[in-house]
Amino acid sequence: MKNKLIDILAENITELERTDIESALEVPKKSGMGDYAFPCFRLAKIYRKAPNMIAEDIKNSICEKNYDIFSKVENVGGYINFFMAKEQYAKQIMDTICAEDFGSSDEGKGKTICIDYSSPNVAKNFHVGHLRTTIIGNSLYKIYSKLGYHVERINHLGDWGTQFGKLIVAYKNWGSKEAVEQNGIAELMKIYVKFHEEAEKDDSLNDQAREWFAKMEQGNEEALSIWQWFKDISLIEYKRIYKLLGMDFDHFTGESFYRDKTQDVVDKLTEKNLLVESEGANIVPLDEYNMAPCLITKKDGSSIYATRDLAALLYRKNTYHFDKCIYVTGLEQKLHFAQVFKVIELMGYDWKDQLVHVPYGLVSMEGGKLSTRNGNVIYAEEILHESINKIREIIEEKNPDLPDKETVSRQVGIGAILFNDLYNQRIKDVVFNWDKILNFDGETGPYVQYTYARCASVFRKVGEFNYNEEIDYSVLTDEVTMNLLKDITRFPDVIKDAAEKYEPFMISRFAVSVAQHFNKFYHDCQINVEDEKVKAARLKVVSATMNVIKSALDLLGMECPEQM
């Protein structure tokens, strides 16, 4: 119907391109203003008339041709308001939203996107701050996949650097194999903290740490064996958390993967006369771009974070031939990626514009910002299990006979955390407020999941009923139903907008809006009635709503329980 309307406007406004008409077309916020509205203000210069006069002329031209898709066309203050023929409009909408691939697109067909996200530091606990990059990155992966892109999910583990030299020194001085095997990352964190305490008294420990890291870079068998052991222990814990979140990666290629590829970066920078020696280190000066220099190698010749990121970019381009490479990290790394991307540009690569940094804000509990120094660190696994436990308590109180309570508690508990993270623009800080997060009545994950379960309950109550026969669309022309259907039709555009802006919150806001419209429909339009035409039509609406809520929540990484 929208396309037909655009065609009609294009016939009657030959001075504008069809794409210009499509971009100008609006959906009024109030249903009393019509289903679509076209503003005529930009035509004033072309026609040399007042917008309301132009709107009146175009309206009259359209009305004279008696198009059957309109029930009414009005000129209101320079806008042409279109009221679609309700029954025909309802049919068009239902045909659209009931299609199997509704919301999907092939715009990304043949294109590859690399997304670098999560990327915890090996031998350190996966804390709640790591959840943001993991949750946002996973949602972007699902959004781009929905649009037909091939997505490479990359976990760029922080598994290389001087900190491992410190950890080896700590292990040799204060650790034991038995304690590490028994306590895992907790033990590694304990001895790592011990190292820093002792290094304040004895600076020679820092020299020993640098020596051990130098051994790692030189391929020393003992150093690499201990490092690999620490990494394996860490991955076991990280993968347990990913499994709890229902997430996975295509590649766990951390910084260490690129350690034999950094010399190529140094050679290329040298060839292009970009590398400058500064106090024994090698840098790429970026003063003329109002940035600090990009450090490439330290005084001892060892690589650093930026070197390995440059090596990773060259590897990914050559291996995956990406059309876009996205980094999901905290806002504090904005300068780092600006430097790395600028160096890629200075190296002469024309794909610099395919590189995107997607920053996000901080995570805090109601008590304030999470801080390692203050000891106010909350581990991701703890908060996920706490959410599951709190939901289990609510279920025991509200619905103790619910089948498979453990599965539902996990689905809703994990979903509540994911939804809370993705409900606002990613640059905004996320605050954990349990009362808000787990509210079944607010704009939350449990509220949307409960709406899905409510849809499912309708079909359990109805039982055997064939609602796929020919639908009487006149049943669906009331305002409440039409508002729900029109809201659902936004889904494909919402997905595209979320992808273009790297903003999953658009999906979560859409899901809440659909849930709210459905609950109004559920309250006002009785579904399980004796009139079979009415029942069949409304059940079709329930089915369409279920499908789109499930698809939307899947894009956020959430599951939909059939009962709650």
C-alpha cells in the first residue's frame, strides 16, 4: 500500500524523484490524521505557491482519479493526509507481516562484516563491564545476519603483553600448580595482585616480568608453556559464561595470534617512511591530525596493542575480504582506534572507511561506577546467576506450578540483563537496578517475554482451530487492531536503521512498542469468540505478533518462553 501511494504521488508530482517522495512520506503520530502524510513545503520554491495551496491542488488531482486504495484524502496545513481503505490496507499489512522472511533482507548478500567484540583479558575474571561489548556485539551480529550479510564473529582475546611476564613471575614466586588447577582464574588474579603489592617494595620484580615477556616473544618453551596453560584455564571459564548467555564466536584469535605478523607491519611502515624513532621507541607521528603519536614498538623492540591491531586488520582484510570491520569497545578506546585507522589510511589502504569503532558507555550498580581499585568489581557470572535466581523466586511466588521452571528462569533472567543493556543508546551508561530490570509491567525484557507467552496462551486456550483459511479483513479495521498491525510493519525499517546506526536499542524499543499495542488489542478485542470469522482473523493477528516479537528478541540475543 505504501508503494502504491508513492507511485500515485510520483504520478501527480513529476518534479520530484520517487526516492525523494519516499523519504518525505510520514506516518502521523495520531491516527485521526490519517495513515500517511506528505508535506508540501519543499514544493513551495518549485511551484511558487504557498504549501497549503499546493497540497490542495495535488489532493484534488488525486481525488479526481478515484484511486481505490483511499477512503479519504485531506489537505491539512500544507500536508496531504491519506486515509487508506481499511479492509484493503489490513489485507496488505497481514500479507506482508505473515510472510516467512518478514524483516529479513538480502541487502548484505555477498558481503562480509567482521565484528570484534567481547575480548576479555586472559587470566582475569570476566566482569560485568565485559558484558556490554559482548551483548552489543552479539546483537549487531544477529542484526547484520538478518540483513543477509556473512558475519565473522571475532573474540580478540587480550592474551599477550607484559602482564603475562608479571603473572609468570607471580606464579613462580607465590603460586602452585594445585592451587591454579583447583581455583582457576581466581587463583591467577590472587597471585597477580600479590605481584603488584610486592613490586611496590621491590622494583626488580618488574625487570623480571619484562624478561619473562621477552622470553615469550623470543619463543622460549617454558614461558610459552606456562602462558598457554593460563590461557586454556581462562577460556574454559569464558566459554562457560558465553554458553550461559547463549552466544558463541567463530574465532578466538587473540593478540598472540598476530605476534608473528607484527614485523610485517613494522616493515611496511618503514618502507612508506612513516616510522620515526622517538626516545628509542618507534612511532607514527599524527600531530597534523590533532592526535598523539601511534606507538608501534617499545624501546626493547617489542610490539604493543596498536601494532597487533594493525597486524590483525591486515590479516582480516586478506583473509575475510571484509566490506566492513566493526570494533565494539568502550568509549575510552576512541583515540586508540582513531590512531590505528589513521595509520591504515597513511599506509595507502583505500579501505580505511570500512573500519568502524562502535563505542559504549559505562556499567554501574546503583552504588556507583564499578572500579577495580575500590574493589567494587562484580563478576559477570555472578550477576547473571543472581538475575536467574531472582526470577526463580518471582516464579515460585506468582506461578509455582509453571512447567520447567529452571529453563524459564534462565530465559527470563538472562533476557532481563540483555534487554536492560540494549534498551538505551549504547553510548549511555547502563545502571543495574534490580526492581526496574525484573519488572514484568515496565519497559523491560520480562514484559516483552510475558507478552509473547500471553500470545502462546491464547492458542493453548483455543485448542484445535484452523485460522489459516481465508480471512475476513473487515474484522481487523478497528483502530486498536490497525494500530498494532501498522506498528508491526515497521520491523524491516527498524532493523535497517539499527544496522546503519549500530544501535540495537532500536530493536528493543520496537519490541516494547509492539508488546504495548498487542496488550491493548488483547484487552479491547476479544479473541476466543463464537463467531469463527472474527476468531480466525484475530488469531491470525496473534500469530503475526508472536512471530515478530520472537524475531525481535532473537536479534537482541533473547529467548521466548511459551509459558511464564
